[in-house]
Amino acid sequence: MAHVFDVYDWIVFVVLLMVSVGIGIYHALAGGRQRTTGEFLMGNRKMSLIPTALSILVSFQSAILILGAPAEVYTKGTQYYLYTFGQMFAVLLASVVYVPLFYPLKLTSMYEYLELRFSSRAAKLTGTIINIISTLIYSGLTSFAPSTALQAMTGFPEWASFVTIGVVCTLYTFLGGLKAVIWVDAFQFLIMMTGILAIIIKGVLEVGGFGEVWRLNKEWDRVNFWNFDPDPTVRHTFWGLIVGTTLSWVGSYGASQSSIQRYCALRSLKEAKRAILVNCLGVFILLTGACLMGVSAFAYYAQLGCDPLTSGMIKNKNQLIPHFVLDILNIPGLPGLFIACLFSGALSSLSSNLSSLSATTWEDILKPHFKLKSERTKALITRSIVFVYGAVGIMVTFIVKNLKGTVLQASLSFMGAASGSLNGIVILGAFFPCCNWIGAVAGSIVSYIIMFWINVGKYSVIGSPETLEFPTSNCSSDTDISLLNLTSLYSLPTHSPGTILDYSTMTDIQIAYMNSTAVSVITESPSILKSINALTKLYSLSYLWFSTFGTIVCVTVGLIVSFITGPTKRHEVPPEYLIPIFDIFCCCLPQKIRTFLHCNIDHTRVHENEQDQGEQSYTPVTDSNTKHSGTDKTHVNHSLQNGTGTYNRYKSPDDIDEDTVL
């Protein structure tokens, strides 16, 4: 019997919100009370390992995962579970490739790296602006999943949920800075895991044990893992779920603002690597739990003989898990725990976005204009940025909710085009010493435009209907099940790593495009039809390859433009800004060969300093003999020093004042 959301459920839900705000208030009053930008944005670079690792994890695994992944497994089977291992491989790569590059630079904004590497403010601002726009749009979408679920379960209006999420998240981020965000994220991870475990355990017990759950899924052909089709337009294959996912997510865990801001807040390089590696276990636990919810839900409804999706009891796949929760969690407080689980996912993602936006906006845009202000004034400005972005995020949520048709499509496409562009510009800087700032900017912009075009074009391609059967033998609804299967079960690709959008809204856009283009396709000449088919093939690219394709475009264009405009000479790029890829993956080769493969750039000194400093905190100090370079007057020589020695890196003079304070 379905449970009604009662007072105990509301108590559990409200306690989550109060604890989150309470953590923010505590960090506003404890320690340095967020009086410096170093404390507010980076926690004075003294954060603890486990909470930071959990914060990185839940920054990327939002409420959309809790609703979307189980629905994917429910409707299409267990193949999606391979996505877990793709993410785990990405975490491993990020820890050995990106963390040793970014951590020693002591960045606040990852886009500082672009200015350091390319000696160009234009390169930095290109990445910053793309990131701000896409992050704002994504922030506007994070509130949808829990708000829709709460409305379905209680009738609580969506607009009130939007405001509640935005206000609570903005409040504790504004009060406690990065410290509050990290500790609230750690608390919210516990809530998410408790909610997921409660659903799995109760669902398995209702069916009669995990053996019966697995048997029912096999009986209905839901157990399917191995599709080795190399076609990149096939939505889910082994190659896409493993290789495509790895390439898409390695940048998110190693070279994104959310991740870098957190692991650079730790005390040592070794802790930073460990924090990323902890995400291997975290990803495995969260995604395994989400997929188990999907197989448990399917077994439950297969046993009942009535699928709520095809029977018309729910409108789209994202409502499946809330419906399942009300059916099985008939213990007071447990439905409230589930809603708290969803809101935890949304709050963690949104707070991460607010903290990241505050750091990039201050460091990359505002800081050069406030160099003479006191540290307390700077801290007040960064806190105000959080408040502004929190308000803008709430407004974006309402705007996106009311957008229709091509306007909504363009907004989501704008967000979806960012991943490959941002990954590509980092790869150009870290792997290709010949790339100059013109190539980096051109590659990033061209990649963004092309991926935006492909994202828009994707909505003109109608997906394949479901081929798996659904249990309907005991359904009493008179709904036309075949029509529901066609209109409500189309699956669309995600637009950023970890994002699964509202399928019913997207399907409306697809059908509109189908109606407007079908006739012209049929009546065109063979040559035009051939070009249209080629475009359709491009538009049909699986979402698992989107980021990789965008990265390839960015790198290709960037290198071509760099060679046309004059490549950077290798001695002009300090090795600290490059990733010694052959030292990492071909360490058995002789040093001379690896140096040759690295364009005769010797990384030995960098490796020695990394080993020396692995156990120690980095303390930035200004070099008393600082001199401007003869070829670049915008950067100064800057040392990172510990008890064993120093190595030099280039850093903007604007950054020295804050590093000295820290």
C-alpha cells in the first residue's frame, strides 16, 4: 500500500536543511571567520582529506543520478552499469595525470593556469566565460529533480522548492565558504547513501531476496552487459560506456574548477592524489547503489505484473523512483529520507557551483581591479559574489522552467557544448608545448561553436523506441500502452557528464522537429538527401562521445592555428606547466628517449621536487630577486619553497599579495 507523506517525513526533510545551514553558521563563527579570501575560497589550504574527497564526489553525482540512473537500468537493462567502471578509470587517470600538474601551482581558479601557460589573459578569460555561462545554466537545472519528486509525493509546489534549495544553499555557502561547502557535502553524502540503501534493502525484501530480483530481471531480458558495436552513434556500447566515459570524466575529476579548488585546498600533493583516488570507491558505491535501485524497482513491478510507466500511472521515467518509494517505503520517516537524499544531491551540486563561480569570478575577473583593497574588503566582495550568483541561479531555474521549444533547446545546448571545449584548451596547454595562445583560444571557440551546432541538431533526430518488453498483464488502466511506449520512453543523451535531463520535455522538442522536417526530407533530391543523412549521422553521435569529439576538435584546430601563427618555442614554456605523459606511461623507456619524445624538455627536476614535497605543505614565498622576463613583462619569477629546496614557476604579480597572506 502506498505511503502518504506525513509529519515524520517532513521532520526528516527539515532537519536536513537545518543541519546544512547550521554547518554554515558554525564555520562563519569558527576559526578565522572567513575574513580573508584565502580562507573563504580555499579553507586556508588546510582541509581534511576524507571530507574533501567526499565533496569532490557529490559535486558530480547529483540528484539527477538518483532519479536518472535507476530509470535507465529499469527501461534498458543493466548495460548502463559499465558506466561505473568508465568513471573509475577516469578517476585513476586524473590522479596520476592532472593532480601533479595543478596542485604545485597553488591555484584558486583553474583558469589561472591558462594565463600562466600561454602568457595570455585572453586564454584565461575564454575558459572563464565559457565556464561561468555553462555552470549558471547547469545550476538552474539542478533543482528540477528533487522539486519534481517532492511535488509528486506531497503536492508541495515546485516554485517553493526552487526557492528553498537556492536560499539554503546560498546561505551556508555565503556564511561558511569552502569549509562549509566541504563539510555539508560530506554530511549530504551520508544522507544520500542512507536513502539509497533504505530503498535497495526494502525493495529486495519486498520481492523476496536478491536472487529473485536477479531472476526476474533475467526473465525480462534486463541483464545485458556486452555490446561491442564500434558504431559511435549507438547510444550505449561497451566502448562508449568504458572508453568514452573515461575520456569524458577524466577532465571533470582532474582539471575542472570544482575538483581543483578542492584538492588544492589540501595540505600536500600526496593528500591531493589520495582525495581523488578515494572517489574510485565513492563512484563504485554510489553508481552501484543507483543501478541496484533500478533492478529492484523492475523486479517489484514485474512481480506485480504492472509497469507504472506503460500503464500511465506516471508520465516519464524520472517519476519512477519517487513512485516506487511511495509504494514500498511504508515506514514513517523513510519517504522523507528519500526526499532528503534527493535534496542533498541538489544542494551539494549547487553549492559546488556557487563556490566555483565565486572563485573564478574573483580570481580571473575582479581581483586585478581591487589589488589595493584590504583583505577583509576582498573577502566581503567574494562573499557577495556568492549571494549574487545564488540569486541568479534561482532566476535561471524559473527561466528554464518556462522556456519552450527551440529556446530551451538552445539553452541546454549552450551548456552541453562546454565540456569538450574546456578539456581541449587544458590539453593544448599541458600536452603540446608548441601551442600558442592564439591556437588555444581559436580551438576552444571553434570547438564550442561546432558542439553547440551538433547539440542543436541532435533534437532533429528521433531516437529508437524501446525494444524491451514491460510487465502489463495485471494493469487495469485503459491507456493505449503502445502509444505510451512510443512517446514517453525515448531516450536522449546527456548534455554534461552525469546529467540526465527530463525526457518528457525533450521528447516534445523532438516531435516538434520531426513534424517540421519530415516532409522536406522525403521530397529532396538524392544528393541533398545524402548530405542530410550525413548530418543525421553526426547528430546521432552518442552522448558518451560528445566531450571526446569536442576535445578532438579543439586540439586539432588549436594546433593548426598555432603552426600557422608561429608555434611557441619549447624553451619558452616552463616544464612545470606541462604533463610529462611519456614519463607517466612509458617510464621503462630510457631517459634520453623520453626527453626526445617530450620535445627535448627535461622534466627530471620537476619530478624530484614533487617527490621531495609529497609529504609536506607548500608555502608560497616571493622571490627577493624577482625580475621581469625580457620576453614577457606580464609575469614574474615566483618560488614554491619547503625545507628541501625550491623550484621556480611563473605567476602573475597580481597573485603575490594573496599568496603572501596565506
